Amino acid sequence: MKAYSIRIYGRVFNVGFRRYVHRYALQCNVNGYVENDYTDDCVHIEAEGEEEDLTRFSILCGEGTPYSKVIDMKIEAKEVTGKYDDFQELR
């Protein structure tokens, strides 16, 4: 198991980006959450899962959606907490 904190910058607000991230997480078997971080002007994701699944998830998130434009993505490895049993879309 691995854990990542991911921050995605660009046109990611008011374009359904969190909904797509939630869908990608379900497809990739990743647990955690996604939320808007208005203080840092990004979408923040906490994700846990198998390394292959997290890699695929990160690639999909970096590609964005039809209405978004990802300019930058920062991924930080973290300690696995195991506290997530699903993936949540937070506000």
C-alpha cells in the first residue's frame, strides 16, 4: 500500500473536476477524498491504494476533464493511514 497527497492546479473549479476525480478513484480502486482548496487555488486529493492503482489514478487526474485544464500537479508520498474505506468527494 502507498499513500499520496496530490494537489492539482489550473482550471479545476466549477468544471466538475472533483466528480471526475471521484469516478477515477472508483475505477482505480483508490480510497481517500478530494476537496477544493481555495487557500492554495487547487484541488487537493488524499489517496491510498496499491502502487499500480495510484499511478493510474494520478495519470488520469493529470489528464483532467473535457472542461478543465491542468497546469500543474504536485504529488507527495505520505504514510499510509488505512483510515479510508472508500473515496469521498468533499466540498
